[in-house]
Amino acid sequence: LLAAKSAESVLAICAPTEIKEMDAVNVATALYRMAKLSDGLSSIRSSVVSHVRFECLLDALAERLHELNPRGLVNTLWAVVQLQLSPAWLPELFSRCRDGHSSFSPRDLSAAAACLLKAPSLQGSAEADALRGSLVRAMSERITEFLTPTDLVCAASALLRLEYRDEHAFARIAEQALQVFDSFDLAEVASLLWAFASSNLSHGELFSAARTVLEQRVEDCSPQELVHLSWAFSRVTKADDELLSGVFAPTIRAKLLEFDVPRSLCTLAWVYSNAGVLNEELFSDMAHVLMPKVRLMNAHDVSSVVVAFAGIEYAHRRLFRALAKQARSIVHSFSPLQLSRTIYGFGVSNADDDTLFRTLCEQVLKQRHLLHARNVVDILVGLVEAEYTPRRVVKPLFEDVPALSRWLGAEDATQVLHAASRLPKEFRSSCCPQKTIQGLLHIIQRRVQGWFRFRPQDLADLLEATQELSCI
């Protein structure tokens, strides 16, 4: 079985008479080998699973499940998921994995969790859900047993994808990782930090150790690793100009043509924009590479690039014209977040394109019931900056503000007030009545208590808005 070079070769060995003589390990190994050798080959998988010998193998395995050791149970689960099977004994397999998971090795725990994640069709099964819960608890409690970089990365990724964002569990993973950090390669560092950032969790010592490694070896990173690492630092606000411009930027520029275009470069644009770092030389190079690929961009790509380049639109007007054209052609695919960020980006870049804004606003009205507070703020700011403020669009958005007020921070309320102060006077009061203005001022007064401090620009905007709206 182990020497077989193809799934068909394994199947040839599994004659009914041979299967009867096999023990549980042999049967599980045969299934595992067929799954592994047909990985990614759908035609081979179909021919194998429809063969009568394969049916005999599944029947034999049903009778021997109780004989399997922990590794045999995990390998069988992996094979079932890989071959997209749903045998009658699948619930029993889940139950046996759950009952025996305390004997699983750290790698078995992660592998079993990965199997559940890879088969969405298993969601909703009582046995699968019970196994999922047992695996999460076991991984969280047994983190100290995860000793190798691979095991720690698998654990962090599994907990992330199982939506178990427990700060204490991830802190224990970080502590374990720091003990063996010298053994991590760059791909493992990137994967671990990505898991932390995707969970919106940070760990000062872990990110500091990763930064030290990058300062010494960033040129050894692959393009994908550069994307994951820079994204992770930016996502948890650990990125600064020294790291992004001094460490990452030279290597990114040197490898620019090796990146997947446009997704990877769009992500990098977001990284720098989110961190508030504007490296004009890098952005000029990225714009040059992105320009011929704009027509391949999806809504996420467009919104990321528009916001990232908004501050230097004047230097990349050809790119912005292409982005506007692409945005119009795929406008129906924009989510509320992508729609709001796109309007904001084009607005603050002073794009002069009424057709674009009219098209985007039509989508705003259609998706109005889906907009979150931050979406409304970005849309209002973008439209006001673009000086495109049709009453039929801005009035409904201001009407939604009171209902969304609980999710508005002081900065958000300030931006809405400032946007209201810049509306045309002929319909300002009907769009944003005094009751709404007073509600926004109350939000600011309530939120600024304690240690809150205004940024200079926010304070200037607030003073300008209150004066214009006669609130002082």
C-alpha cells in the first residue's frame, strides 16, 4: 500500500479476498492512500469512489472503526473529507474521534480540526459540532504540548478558523512560539502573525521578535510572505514608517514584478494606507504595475487602491480614471463596506466624475438598509468632499444617523457634523435638523470624557462645523 504510486494501484490491491484479510490499520491506510494519490484529480477520484472494490473497502472499515488508534481515526477522517464522502458510519467516526481526542497528539488535534473546516457540508451535524467543541477545548488547554513551529502555526490557524478568538489561548501560543522562535522559518512567522492579526489579537513580544527577524532577513521573504507580514503588522497597528518604508519598501520594490497582480499589490496599498504611511516612490512603482491590470480588479481591490492612493491622486490620474471606469462596470458587486470606502476614496481625491458618483449613489440607496454607522460616515464625507450632494441621497443618510448613534465615536460624530456644515444652505436644515445636530454634539460630549484627546484636524473640523451650524 505504501509503495503504490497511484490510486488505481491501491484499488488493484484491494480485492474482496484481500480486504477480508486486512486489519483496521491496513484498511484505513488503503483509504488514506487513495485520498492522497487522487488529491486534486477529480476524474480519478470519481472513478475510484464509484468502483465496487471501494464500496467493499468502506464496508470493511465500518466494521473496524472501533479498532483504530488515534492516528488511524484522524487519517480516516482526512480521507473521508478529501474524497468528499458521506458514509453511513460517518457519525460514528465523529463520535470516536471525540471520545478518543484526549489521546490525540498536538498535530492530530490540528489535523482533525482542519478536516472539519475543509468540509462545510459537515456543519450542523450534532456529532461534528460536538467534535469541534472538544477539539477547541483540547487545543486551548494543551497549548504547552505544541512544541514545533509547524504545530504552533497549525494550532493558531485552526483556532482562528474555528472562530475561537480567545485572548488567553493565543497568548499561550505566543509564549510557546517565543521559546522556539529561532526555529521558525519566514513562512511560519508570516503564517503565525497572520493568524493573530486575523483574530484581531496582538502580542507585543511576539511582534517585536518578528520585527527583529525582518530587520535582518526581510530580503529573504517571498512576495506572499511580504504581503502577509506587512498586513499583520498594519492590521494590529504595529506598523510605522520606519518598518514600512525602511524595512519592507525596498524589498517590495525590488520584487514588485513577482507579486500576484492585482490582489497582492492592492493588499499592500491597504497596508500602507491603514498605517498612515505614504511612500511616494513605492506607490509610484505600484501604480505603474497596477495600471494595465485594473480591468481584472474586483470590488475589494478597487476600494483598497482608491483609498490608499487618494492622498496622491494628482500624481496618478490615469490610474484613477481607469479605477473609476472599473468601479462603474462592477458596481453591482460592491458590498456596503466596499461601496462606502470607494465613495470616500474618490471623494477625498477630488475626483470630478458625476457619472461615477451617480452610479455609486444608486447602489447606496439600494443597500441603505445594510449600511453600518461607519459606512454612512464614509459615504457622507466622500460625497461632501466631492461636492456631489444630491438631496435624495444625503437626506436619507442623515435620517439614519440617530438610529446608528450608539455605534458612532467622537471622531465619527465630528465628521458627520462637518459634512452637514458643508451641505448647500438651501436644503441643509431639512437634511440635518437641529435635533440631529444636538444628538451628534451629545455623542461627542459623552465620548470625550476620560482620557480621550482630539486630533488637531478633528478639533479644527469640530470648531468649523459648530460655527457654521450656529452651535456656539
